[in-house]
Amino acid sequence: MNEIRAKATVLRSLLAWISVAAGLVLLVWGVGGAAYAQPSEDGVMIQEIKPVVPVLNLGRGDRVLLWVTVLDSDGVEHQSLPSAVDLIWSATHGELEVFYDTTRAIHVASRSPGNYTVTVSAGSECIGEAAECTATFTIRVRTGGGCHWLGIPPAAPTTLIDAEGIEYEVFKPWRKGRIEGSDFRILTGCRVVPEGEYIGVRMFQNGPASNAGMSHHTYTLSGNQYKISIVDAEVKPITSYTLNHDVEVCIPVPDELRSKLSSTVMVNKNDDGTLTEISSSVRISPSLIVCGYTSTLPATLAAGVPGTPPETLPATGGAVPVSQGIIAWALLVGVALIATGTFASTYRHRPHGASDKTKSVFEKR
């Protein structure tokens, strides 16, 4: 019987030590994983900086958000820089309001039409070639002059109304066009349509933006989508129309994209289920908006960021990312195993007979 009791004691001791060892391993792995999930930015060496939108067409006095992509020596992009690193911004004309992290700045365009540049330099903090350590934006300020028309302009209505009572703003070749809603706008220059023609244009909010039905998820859409419909002089819908030059369209930046301004773009939802990015930029005018340029109507536009949208998971009252969940479970299991091992070890060293309830079942045999 003493031999059986001794074997049981050895077995309990072995299990206790195994539990403690496994718990320590999981604790070390969990703490190490938590530390690894939050890498430090210290010691970043800049290899290259790039302008995100290198060429912009602006109106006189427009405010636009400019930003650069910063790559380290391994080609990894950094959204923020160590506090000791400052990028240097300069402009040939207009004003600059540089953000604290120095990777972004608000540029106020010149009041005089022309082509200007904004330059960003990394200075001695950059280890790349000279061309890699400088980012250049080309700012084209459009003329704001009036439309000139020889002779008397043809007669044309100011608005068109279809059979359902829906009103369309008329775009004419001899006059600039403007449609403005509570959170969107369209601006056109002169002669956006050929001489002798005019079209009716309507822009409206068309429900929440969604990737549903898209055949290629190259962008993740957010916020609301906006539709631009057009009709001809007889108020008949036009399915495709190419303008003489681009019109400027602006829509709000959704709240969920405010932390991703450097990646926010305007996207056109095509009839074939694909998405097409159009030339666009984020501005403050006075609220946060994204403005793009298109010469093809009609269009359905939305704000988005490059990349496939995440899979939609059923609501479970809150969830954590998988990697963080694994780390949390590792910490919990590690603590539980250590507690179990400690209890077993303490139990093994209790005086024999301290309690009738602690007698080994082997003694009854």
C-alpha cells in the first residue's frame, strides 16, 4: 500500500510540474505575442517618400489635403514617424498648414491661375538617393474667367422636368454649370457640351454605398453613394454621354474613412459590376470632402479605399481580432495551469491524516 501511495504522490508531483511548465511557456508566449503586436517606430530610417496624388487640378483659393507615403529601408510603409523625424514642406505659391506628424499638410491654392509646385524633403533623415528623398506635387490652378460667346447664345431652358416631376439642371456650352446639394456638388467649366447642344443633369444621394453585386472587390466602399443622371433636350434618359472635358464632383468623406485619408479615393460603380477609381483628392472645404473628375455620364460614385472588404461576421456581442484572442486565451490558460500545478503541489505536501476527506482512495483498497 505504501508503494501505491508513493506512486500516486510521484504522479501528482509530475502533473504539477508539467502544469507549471506549460503555464510558464504559454505566459511567455502570450506576453511576447502582445509585445510583438505593437512594434516600435523607434529607429526608422527613411528610404523614400512619395506623393500620394502627385498632380492636382484646383480652383483659385481651393484647400486640399496633401500627404506623402514614407517607406523605410525594407520597403515597409509607415503611416507615422518618430517624433524626432520631421519632413520639410515648401510651396512656390499659395499657403501650407503642415500637420504635427509632418506627413500631411493642407495647401491653399494660389489666387492666380497657373502651374505651381509643392515640395516635401526628408533631409538628412533619408538614406536613399536624392530623388527618392524628395516628393513633388504639381498644382494646376484653373482660370476663373467667364465664358465668352460670339453673338447671341441659342435659347435654352434653365431646367428640365420629366414626366415624374423630377427636375434637371441644364448644362449649356456658353455657361458654367453648378449643381449643389446639402453634401455634394458638381462644377463645370464653359463648353462642357458641344455647341448647339444642352443636357439636363441631376445628382442625388442613392442609398448606402455597398460592395454587394460587385464582381471584383478591388475597393472597399463606405458611406453613401451618389448618382448622376442625365437627359437630353427632350427629357429622355441618356445611357452614355462623353463631355468635352472633365466635371468636378465632390462628396463627403465618410466618418469610417477619416483615419484613412491617405488612402481615400472616389470610385465609380460600373453597370457591369466592376469598380473604377477616378482621379480624386481629399479637401477641406470647409468640411472633409473627396473631389474627383470625370468626363463620362451618367455615373454612380462613392468614397472608398483600395482592398477587399472584410468578411461580415455574425454579431456576437463584440469580438477581438484573432491574433489578440489567441494571445488572451494563452494568458488565461497559462495562469490556470500554474494555479492547478501550485494547488496540486501544496496538496501533496499536506500532513497525512490532516483531514479524513483527503485520504487517498488507494487506502480503502
